[in-house]
Amino acid sequence: MLVATDWATLPGWPDDDLGAAWPAFVESCKALVRKTAWKTACESAAGMHATMTSRDIHSFFEKHFTPWQSLNADGTDTGLVTGYYEPLIKGSRTRSAQSRWPVYMPPDDMITVELSSLYPELKSLRLRGRLVGNSVVPYWTRAEIEQQPDRLAGKVLLWADDPIDLFFLQVQGSGRVKLPDGSLVRIGYADQNGHPYQSIGRWLVSQGQLPLERASMEGIRQWARDNPARLSELLNTNPSYVFFRELPASGGPTGALGVALTDERSIAIDPTVVPLGAPVFLATTWPNSTRPLNRLVLAQDTGSAIKGPVRADYFWGFGADAGAQAGKMRQQGRMWILLPKGVSPGNALARN
């Protein structure tokens, strides 16, 4: 639930350099300006001078927005903050001895069922499946896709060099692929097979293969290198499968809002409780640290593992350094959603 509060409750609000957050807010407004609840605030932002200072931006938000603290169902205010990034993997546009693992586009036989017209409370949910006769059945799981790749014949976008790299690219939702000639191709989330995400790290811990403290991205990679014969078994414990599309090379990767993400100023949230596109003041700590990380971010993305009112996935950016931060990040945090003045949480969540 969201509870209206005041700016003094946001730890470190006056100290945040909002000049770094403003471009991300402008990106959000490209989508939000079409919605009644956000139209006035976004149109006001469009009229702001390009040379405004961080203090000017603070004044803008304080004039046009009210902070609402996001609380869990039991009234507590703390939740999990993880990290994600845009990885770089190697691959090719053609299959070769080196590039053998397909990166698929959405399949033609997968159908999506929208439930919102019949059940408005399910507006954020979609069912994916396939037709068998007159019945809709679940779409193929990861294991079924891997075991019979002819089911997606003709839907290969690229070929990846390494299956564990491809798996983590699916988890991140977007990334870049370095081709043999050195050029880069950016790809992003296009769809998903409808099966829930299951953590392979948690499976390794439950099987006694890794202690909890080593079940990080690098720990999982090392286990995969040490146990190549069990790699398919490991990956297929997650039935979810992500399909990709090619994206423009410039700017940041595109999030669920349909706008470019901004390094260290974009987060993924649960859109059933946090309005997609909204400014969010996040109070957490740096990875493996107690050092405060308090800053304004924008709720521009979603993720199948991001569920609940106090839950965020923090976008670190592109490359190995960003990946190192993302892989370590598992912090506690609090969230304040900034809503236009006079707008209720229900109206802010509305589609129109």
C-alpha cells in the first residue's frame, strides 16, 4: 500500500544530484504524458529550462509531486533491492562450431490471452500458450524448447557462443552481442513463454551444490565450468524462456515502459503496485556495504522475479563493471513513490 508523507521523510533527498535523474524522468514522460494523471506534470517538465540546477529540479518535484511511502501488506517498510545490467556476450548471425546456441525471436505459434477486459483486477497479467485442437495449453518449457529446437525453426535471431552467457542475458532481459567482425548488436526482451522464473542459484543451494553465500552470478558460472555435463540439468530447472528482438544501437536498452533505461537511475518494479514510469526515491545501500545509496530513480522496467510493493531491481548499466555490481547487490531498501499532486495511487496506476 502507499501512504502519503512529506519530503522530510526521504533520507538524503536534499543531497541527491537530480541533474543525473532528470534525463530519466524526461524519458518516462514520453510515455506518461499520454495518461491523464501524469499529463500536467510532464507538460510542466517539458517547459523547464535546459540549464536548470539540481536545486531547480528539487523545487520542480516538490511543487508538482507528493511522496507516498510504499509499505508491505503487514505495514513494514523494508524490502529487497537487487541489481541487473546489460551484459555483453559473443555470438554470430550464422551458426558455426563456435556459435551453436540459438537466440530466439517470439515464436509464431505462441498466443497471448489478455484478461483485463473480463477481469480488470488482472490487468497486469497475460497468459501465454499454444493451441492444441480447440484448447489453449501452456507453451513449451525451456527444457522442451531445448530438447526439440525444430519447434522454433526459422525464428533464430542470432547464435550465441556460450549457453550460460545466453541464460544470464535472458535473466537480464537485454544485452549486446559482439559479432566475429567486432561489431555489436543490441537485443532486448520481446516476449516470454509464460512459465514462472525459477532461480537456478536457489536450486544449486537446495541440492547442496553451492553454499548460499556463493550462489552469485560468478559462483554459478564457476559451478557450470566445473560441471559441464550437468549444465542442461541446471538451466532447465528454470522453465521460463525469454525471446528477443533487435534494438537500435544508440541510447540505453529499452525497458518495459518502452523508453531507454538510464544507468543507475532506472529500476524494475512490480507494476501492479508501483505505477510504471513513476519517479521513485530509493533508500538502500551499495552492494555488500552499509554505505547509503539514496537517490531518485525511475520505475521504467519490470521483471518476473520483481514482486511486491517494496521490491526493486536497480539497473547498473552496461558491461563487466556494471555486472560485478549487479551480481553482488542484494540489499534491503525503502521506497517512496512520487505521484503528481492531487492524484491518488489508484488513478496513477490507471492505464489512461
